[in-house]
Amino acid sequence: MIGSPGRGEYRLHGVENDIENYYQFLLSPRGGVFYEHEIIILADPTMDEVLDAIHSNYADYQFVYYSGHGSQDMDGNDFICLDGHDLRDDYLFNAQGPRQFLSLDSCRKYYHTISGFP
């Protein structure tokens, strides 16, 4: 689980609540009764911390949840925002895992341009 609320005037105050609520859900019978040791929470992580956590773990089922800022480029690629870096969402999948689920709770700011002018 990744919580990236941002800083200053752009800080999303609901991110911590989203992470806690999703955590409690995953522990519950409706959420799959995950064990606490099976859930990793990354609070305001760097891009390297996220990539390390995802790609250094192997599980037969990997679930990644993100809450925070996001964006989308003109080609329709989705990104999550981490400590000043944008990370494309497909980097959140582990190439070794046979079953994976990705849930992004983020806005996708997209600017449509005409002739190069927003």
C-alpha cells in the first residue's frame, strides 16, 4: 500500500485515512483476511522505495493500492506522483508474480492542447 499525499498547499489530507481504511478492510473477512505481515505500507515513499518493495517481493498474488496525486500524458499513460517524481503505473507490476491487481486512487490531471497551446 502506497500513500503519497504531497506537500504544502497540494497536500491531500485524506491519504492517511484511505491507507488506514484499506488496511483494516484487507484484514477483515470481506477484504480477504490478509495477515498483517503480508501487508507493506509505504508512507510518502521515494520512487526507489516503491520499486524496491514491489520488485523484491514475490507472492502468488500481489495487490498494490495507491492513494495520492496522479497524472496522465497525452498518450493515455497513467502516472503516480512520488516525492517530485512521476512513476508510470505499469512499473507497479512485478514481472515474477502470476496474479496481480493494481488499484490507483488518484486524480489524473490531463491538459488538452491545441496547436501547442493549453
